[in-house]
Amino acid sequence: MEESSFKDRLIDELNYRGISNKEFAKKVGISSGTLGMYLYRGSIPSADIAVRMASVLNSSVEYLVIGKESGEKISQNDSKKQWQIREIANIVKSLSDSQLEHFLFITREFKAAVTKE
């Protein structure tokens, strides 16, 4: 299986987050033409631009550039699962203490229900 590239991961993140190319370029502080180089020509951005991109996407530079989180070993087949885990972690980080307690309760109940199937 072919490994995904920077541009593939960037496109996936933009699609998932529902961010238009124009909006993303503006948030990152680059022109649409520069973004096009990364999306369509396969160019890799400089470190400072990659950091801004990751920040806007609530992702990591490591994931965008090499497809892995720092210190993490994942196969191409695991990339969707890793992305889902990151998304859940991002949601959990945004919850208040009370919301987190409810989330844990719901999650445990869900796990128990699907384990019985």
C-alpha cells in the first residue's frame, strides 16, 4: 500500500474540518497560490509554515509532515484509527470536569453494550 504524502494528509485534514482552501490560507497567513503548491505540487512547507498549519488544524507538525505523532509507530492501515484517537483526545481536552464525568459514563456504558453483542 502506498504511504500517504504531506499533501494527502493536508487535504484529508482540510476536508475533515470543513475548511476551505481560501479560509485555511488566510488563517495560516499564506497566499492561496502558496497553499496550492502544497496541495497540488507536493511541495513541503518551511518549518514555521508547517507549525502554523498544524496549529490551525489542531494537529501536529509530525503528523502532517511524516504521518506519525512524535515517538509513535503506526502503519498506513492505522492512520484512520490514529486520527480518530486524536480527535477524541481533542474533544476530551475541551470538556469541563462535569462534562468529562458524563463523557466517561457514556463511554463506559457504550463499551459495555457493544461488548455484550
